[in-house]
Amino acid sequence: MMRGLVYNNGILAGFLDKDQSGRYTFEYEAGYHSDPSKPAISLTLPKSARVHQSAALFAFFFGLLAEGVNKDIQCRALRIDENDHFKRLLLTAGDDTIGAITVKPE
């Protein structure tokens, strides 16, 4: 299983996993989930549920990926299959993203 650590403004908010069958799970970190002062990372991933599941990469995380020429450059430089969105997310969304959310490989 591959795992990404999801941070909101540098605070660990949860874990993004992809299992062997290709299914995705996002789970809020227990302390983050129970703290009412911490916001949900996305409207589509509310804190009302601690665990979210999907057959495809969650649209919110897909939105963090580069497109067009930048995607091509990243895939060539990092030798990533352009259709492996999860690996691309783990290798490119760890530092310089638009907004407060970053994703780093575990």
C-alpha cells in the first residue's frame, strides 16, 4: 500500500492511501479530527466522517496536480507515468502548492 501524509498549513491533517486494488482512502488523523478548531481540508472531505473512500483519486487531490506543459515536465524529470496520478501527487505536492494543503510520501 502507498501512503501520503496530508498537511493543512504544516499540521498533519490525515492520511491518503491507495490499496493494491487501486481504491483510495482518506482518513483524518485522530487528533485533527477531534479538534473543532481545525477545519476540514475540503468541502468534499468533511470532518463529519473520519474515513472517506473512493474508487478513483479524490477530485480535491486531483486538483492539486499540475496540468499541460508543467505535467509533462514533471513526468519526464521524475520519470513518472503520466497516468499514475497518486505517485505524481506524492512526488510533486509536498512543497509548493496553491493553498494550504500539501501531500508528502510517508
